[in-house]
Amino acid sequence: MSSLPEAAQLHSGLTGLYALTPDDNLLPRLSALVESALKGGVRWVQYRNKIAPPPLRRAQAAELLRICRAHGAKLIVNDDIWLAVEIGADGAHIGRDDMPGGSLTAARNALGSKRILGVSCYDDLARAEVAVDAGADYIAIGSVFASVSKPEATRASLDLVAEAKKRFKVPVCAIGGITTKNAPQVLEAGADMIAVLSDLFDAMDIQKQAERFRHLFKCA
């Protein structure tokens, strides 16, 4: 588990727009999309690709890490602790079924104390408590709105986001169906981070859209 000083240092930067990459098997195109978001001020990127074979996943993750480094941003790998460690990413994000045996403590130990561990907690504050006790650096609550990318996702209310923020001493990331129009409600509920895929990467001008999200945080 993270020591207190190291954990506090990691937690202090966990705020703002959290860009979730789309499923895209064309490496140059994915790199261009992410670079546009980074130019718009994104400082947190989560690499997630549910359809790519392992060699492509590794190539994409390594290239996105290079791009993030060039822009002073952090890269978190979704689903795959070992890929995050292998390429030297800044951390990993895991869901309910992403670790053998489901052990969050094993995930924390595998990442070590200097990488970030994010955990999907859906609408379950009991899972959030287990995650925090196991050393999670942030917890994700959602889907707070109907999600275009995951229409079957469990729904979680903004009241639950507020309760998580009140109960736990780690940053809370809201996820699911968040747009520039409804993001102010999410920030008002207390979310430290907002994870966005569709409303960012489907925008005609990704850089400008990222800037709009950044402005919302400044106004919150």
C-alpha cells in the first residue's frame, strides 16, 4: 500500500478532465486524436481499447505514453496492470473483473507505491470503501448519465458522487455520459475529475472541446 506522503502527492494532482481513448486500431489516428486533446490542456489520459490484439495494445500504449510525456500529461492504462508496469505508464485503472481473483490489494502491490491505481466502483460505495482501504488513489463513480459508449452501464446518481466525496479521502472521478452541458452538475456534486470519451473525441474540434471542459473547472 502507498505510504502517506507518496499517496498525498499522487492524490494532489488528480483533478480535471480525464480523457478516455476510443476503440481505434489505427495507431496514427489515435495518436492524432489524443495529441489534439493534450493541446487543449488535457493532463490525464486513460488508454482503453477493448478490441485491439495485445501487440497493438502495447504499441498504442507505448506511443501514447511518449506523447503524454511530451505534453507533461499522465497516462493511465485501463484493464491491464501488467501492461502499465511494462511500459512504465503512470498507473492503471481496473474494473470488477480486471485482476485475477479480483484482488485490489494484489493490483496495488503490482503497481507499487509510485504508480496510480484507479478503481471503478459503479454505484457501489461498499466497493469504494474496499478500494480505498486497498490503496486506491482515486475511485470512479458512474455511469452518472446515459452513456453513448456503454449504454448498458450501471447508473449512479449525482447524490452518490456527493456521498462518495464526503465519505472518502481520495479523489472522486465521475464517469458516464458527461458533456460540456451537464458537467457543471457533476462538478457541483463534488467530482474532482470527470472522465469523458464521446463528448471529447467525437467533437469536430477536439482541442477546442478540451478547452471548454477546462474552462468549466476554472468556473467551478
